Amino acid sequence: LERRLGSHSQTLKALREDSQLHKAHVHRVLLSPEEGRGVRLLQCWLRLHWTLAARLGVYPSEAPLQQALWDRLAPPRTFLTWTAAQAAHSFRPHCFPPPHSATTDSKSIPSAQDAIQAEQAVQHMLHLRLEWALQAALQDRTCPALMPRTSHMTSTNTNTTEPSTAELRRPTGLFSPLTDDTATPSRGPGGMLALGEEELQWVQARAAWVAITWTSAHTYGVESDVAEDRAEYWCGALSRAPTSLDAVQVEKALSEIRLLGMERSIWENRRQLNNHG
């Protein structure tokens, strides 16, 4: 009897340990609300690019399939711009009003597997240099002044270098109020190129991504010396219709974000904060 009781006690102890391990594993794979939002934003990002690729005939054999996939997985199309407006309001409640209406996401909370799938898809998109191919296609549809095709946008050489941090940090056009009329195109009648519907949606979505990134950077102490000014600028840009100059500025801003590795830094700082909390 004592042996049987001892055996049962060991079995119960093993079951408790297995249960604790299972709970710990579940805790690791469950995403926080902010991490879930990040996955949803990545899904929106992927749908944006593959939808435009399908429209412009970029990677014609793959784009329709990718578009269908991310149309199915991503939240409503307004989610990206709504999130940017909400981020702006959280950043400066007295300066930026809350979004006019809430966006509904009927899909379940993203899982760790969803996060892995989205991240792998983004890496695939980068490997294909899809963004640069879309830039080139948009330029061909408009004119050279709209979206300058720099060497890193069109070259098929994967060793092409990005601008240096020093170049990106120069206090010109993109990163400070546009006050030098001699350094930027005129905003007078005929001085700015009007964006077509596809270009307008493209620039607005990418500007929203930049605004979300910089408000998150400000929240989590990433690039703290400039994060507040950048967030202020890009949150303000959400309320105006983008121009051809804004199209160029957005691309430079995205280059800076990538060069600085900001998205990874934000993720790590957020994780540390959640773990300590």
C-alpha cells in the first residue's frame, strides 16, 4: 500500500510538473495585445504591396496568389490608417483627435504561428525586392519627378548599400519642417505633381507605417534623441493629402527606420517591459 501511495504521489507530481511546463509554453507563445497588433499591421503591409503588385503586373505569376492570401488573413483595409490615427492621438491627445470611427477586426487574436508566417512573408518580399520593383513601376506610370528611382530601388544587385546614418540625419526636408524654399520643390500651383489614386493610397499607407513606428519608438525609448520630433512630424502628416514631395520623404523615412534597426529595437524593448511587468 505504501509503495502504491508513493507511486501515485510521484505520478501526481509529474503531472503537476507537466502542467506547469505546458502553462509556461503557452505563456511563451501567446502574444500580448500590442504584439498581436504588430502582426495585424504586418499582414496589412503585405496585402498593400501584393495588391499593388497584382494591379501593376509586378511578379504576375505570384502576385495574385499572394494578394488572395493576405486579403483573407489581414484585417480590414482601414486598420493601418486607423491604427496610425490612434497612435497619433495617444502620442498627443490635445493635438491629434481620435479616429472618427472604430475599425472592426472580426478575426481571432493572432498566434505565434501567425507572427512567424507574417515575418517569413516579409522576408520573402524583401528577397524579391518587391518594394523597389513597385517604386519603379509607379514611376513608369507617372513621371521621373514623382518617385526618383535611386540605385537602391532598381538595381538587382543584392549588395547595394543603403544611405549612411549621417546622410539620413541631415536636417533637410524629410526630418524637419519644410522652411527652405530653395531646397524643396514649390508648393504653388503646378509646382507639385498630383498623385494618382494608387500612388495616393501607397504613400498614405507607408506614411501611416512611419508614424506608427516613430510613436512606438517614443513610447519604448528607441532613438530617444529624435523620436519625439519624428513622431510629431509624421503624426501631423497624417492629416494632409500627400504630394509628390511627400512620396519621396516617406521613402527616405523608411530607409532611416531600416538602417537604424528600429523595429527590432522596439520589439525588444517592449518584450523587456512586458516581462518585467
